[in-house]
Amino acid sequence: MSVLSVRLPNSLHTMVKTVASEEDISINQFIASAVAEKLSALTTEKYIEARAKNASKNKFEIALSKVPSKEPIEMDRI
């Protein structure tokens, strides 16, 4: 595990301390979770972009043609 010193504005530190306490976790856990969440969002976008470059409209249409054509059940209707 690495050690990282982070400078936060006092107002942000106070909010982190409050929320972490409410969630019954440490400030370290809160910050690690927040960083993981941000990294996940950023890397997911890159992953989807990379997958999109390999997309094939023809393969999509073939897959879509295998979906039965029928009305959705009542609970799925808008």
C-alpha cells in the first residue's frame, strides 16, 4: 500500500470527515473509494470508445434480427 499526502481545502476536508463519519468509514477509505469511482468512470469511457471502434453495424443487425418481434409484457410498456 502506498502513502499519499493530499492537500484539501478546509471546507472539503470538513465535508469528507462528516460524510465518512456518517458512513462509519475512515477518511482514507472514503478517499480511496472516491478515487476508485472516478478512475472507473474515466476508464469505462475509454473502454467503450475502444469497443466502439471495433463495432460492426452488420453484426449488430444480424444479432437484432434474432430478437423475436412481439409486444412487450405489460410491466415493460411505457
